[in-house]
Amino acid sequence: MAEIRVIQAPDAEHPFAVIYKPKGLPSAPLKEGEDSALSRAAEIFPQLKNVEGKKKVEYGLLHRIDTATSGLLLVASTQESYGFLSALQKEGKFVKYYRAVVDVPKGKKTEKELTLVSRFRPFGEKGRKVKPVFEDGSAADKKKCGNKVYSTYIKIEGNRAVCRITEGYRHQVRAHLAFCGFPICGDLLYNENARPGEELKFEAFRIEFVNPATGKLCFYEC
């Protein structure tokens, strides 16, 4: 399995680490001792283990991505920076960008921009999938979905998609792309044409946020 790459090492002016996670490696462990991008990062930068986040085993992880997805992770290296960056997320000021290769149905327009706004509900066998629930959705779906609303900006050019979100729900971008008719190539959950063993063509390629140490807007891209 490919190794993680350090994009930004934590230091006095950068109280966080930015890590590139390869496909097939979990973002974080479910329990102590499991292999993950976060575990490997903490071996390189032990100070990451001193931060308490949402879960003890996740330290200061602020941005997770699916195991099958490659891309950037952000991990706070101090408790103060974790609090600052968590507040940014809640204010919608932590911006994440994704790119994907998508299936384009025959005859469908492939140059378009749109923003999907929905709530979500668990869906499918054992709730493995999620389903967007819109204002005009069924009463049954509305009963089963959460109250929080999530937004995804989508730009399609040919068979390429670039998406932008702030706060994210599980599989948000994947489900929204599938809903608007452009499922990601290799997505076994949301693309009926995907086949086992096919690579998921999806990457978290850019993050933007205010640096807790300097107060300046910064971005990282892969």
C-alpha cells in the first residue's frame, strides 16, 4: 500500500499537519493500534497525539475522507488550533474541494454548474448509503433524515467534475453527483455501472482555511 505524504509539517507558524492519504487507507483508526493515515502521521509527528478531538483515537483530525478516496487530511497539532479550526468548520469557513471522473449518460449536457442543497438520510442495506432529501421530498424521507442542511457546488466539464463544500456529511459529494445524473466512475455504492475492483475516480484535492497562528487565509492543493 502506498505511503502517506506530508504536505505541511506542523511548526510554530503552522499548528497543524496536512497529509496526503492514498486510496485504500482509512483516514483514522476505529480503535487504538489500527493502521490509518492519521496513525502514520502521528508516528512522524508525536505531538498530534496530545490533541483531544471528537474521539480520543482521532486526536485532532478535522477533515476525514472515505477509505477508497485519496486526498488531503488536516490534523491540528495543538489543542488551541483544534478549537480554532473546529469553530471555522461550524461557521462554514473551512472549504474543501473534490475532483472526480464521472459517468455521463448519453445525450446529457456535460457543461454545467449547479448547487445542490439537501438534508440526508441513511439508505440501502444496513444504511451503507445515504440519500439526499430535498424540500419537495417524500414525508417518509423527511421523517428519517437529519435536520441539518448541506450544500454542494458542482461544475461539470465533459466527464470531469469539480465540487466544493464546507461542512460535509458522509458520502455527501458522491451522493449529490449521483443524484444529478453524474455518478463517479468506480463508485460501487452510487454508480450502477461500477464493477468490483474498479478504482474510485475521486480525490479531495484542495482545502482552504484561516491559519490559526497567523490569521491569514491559506490553502493546500495536490
